[in-house]
Amino acid sequence: MSWQAYTAISVLTLSASVLLQRVLLRNHKTNPYAYVVVFQGIVGLILMAFAMLAGFELPGITKVWQPAVLSIIAFGLGHIMYAKTLQLVEASAFSVLFATQAIWIMLLGIVLFNESMSLVQIVGTILIFSSVGLVAKNPRSLSIDKGTLYGLLTGLLFGIAITSWSYVGRHTDGLSWAAISFVGTSLVALAIKPSASRKLRSLVTVSVLPKLLLLGILYAVGSLTMLYAYQQGTFSEVTPLRQTSIIVTTLLALVFLVKERSHVAIKLSAAAICLLGALLIII
């Protein structure tokens, strides 16, 4: 299978997972901490099974243990904010807020890896924040509503996590590291909120557990196919195609989530502007 096909599968499955997470967190009033513990644990176990079949190994991990720990902690905090954001904002708006991670990844590249920032990237940054303004509940107000703030924090945390994760992945086996990082994220969430263990029982009900298992499969497939896409294609080839998830998530939300079919023109405009901004940053 080509890297283009792997990328397309990843975009579709990860975009679909955003919708399913929105349903789980909003409709079932799921506790964010317990949700992250179970969800990330399920994905980690699925990826661990694949890693064991392929031959689990983590060569050279001791040389990059600092960014590895940073990545897992940032993912743990990031997924908690991710869940809190999806409880407050619609899936289409979330995809725009989440895309701000591209800005932080770019800035971290400048600070840590001495990369440069071009005028085109500055324009892309302005476009992304403009799209955030479109989906904010009070775009004319100087204050930021809680959902928008959580979404921006999620983008920051994922920017840190993805940068660290990618760096570690260059120095060890990617699949094994992915499995460990998901399991580690689950444990970090539990360590942050130990009392969440009392909420775990609410996630193993007949109405919730099947959706969580489906979500785990979708997220695992999305993560694995993206991993394979990066193995076959270059960063400059795969990353721009990944940004199509902004539009895909918005369209899927408008089609399948009836309650989110409001302000359609604004959501589509924000998604398109955000997509353009993200492409300008990473191309």
C-alpha cells in the first residue's frame, strides 16, 4: 500500500474518532480523566499487540529518555484538555482549535532545532488564529470563553508532545514507542487524578464500552497508518495531506451530528482558512 493510501486512511479514521469522542464525552457525561485512562489504555494495548507481533524493541531509548518522558506527560495533560474541550465545543470548531498545534510545532522547531521562520509561515500563523476567531463564541470580546481557551491549551500541549514524540521516534523503533507512549499517557492521567479510578466503572457499561472499543480501534488504525505513511513518504509529503483532516472533520460533523448543523457557512470558512494557514506553515 502506498503512503498516500495510508495517509488517507489515517485522516478518515482520526477524523471519525473526533466525532465519536464528541458523542461519548457530551452525550454520556463522561468523566474526562477516567475517559483518558481507559481510552488511551485501550489504544496502547492494541498497539502493543501489533508491536509484539512485529517484535517489540526500544533500542537507544535511554539516550532520549528526557524527551520521551516529556512527550508522555504532555500527551497525558493534552488528552485531558482534549476531552474537556470536546465536552464544550462542537467537533468542527475543535478541529480548528486543535490545528493550532502546527504553530507550536513550528516555534519549537525554531527554538530547539534552529529552524527559521519565513514570511509565508507568519502569514499562515495569522490565518490560523483568524480561523480561531471565527469559531470563538464571542469573537468581538477581549475575553476568551472556556471552550476556546481549553482548545488553545490542547493545541499547545499536543505541539509539545508531538515534537518530543517525533524526536524520540527517530532514535528508536516507532511502533514499540507508540505503544509505550499510549500506555504511559493512560498512567499519567491516572496519576494526575487518582480518584478517577472510581469513575472507571461507568465506562464499562453496555452503552459506553462498545463505543470506547470502536474508538480505540479507529485511533489505533489511524496512528498505525500514519506511522506507515511517514515510513514510506517524506515529512513534506505526508504532513500537508494530514491537514485535510480539518476539512474532513468539519464535513463529517455537519453530516452525522445533527445538533451541530448551525452556522454552517462560518464553520466551513473557518476550516478552509485554518487549512490554508496550516499548509503555509508546514509546506
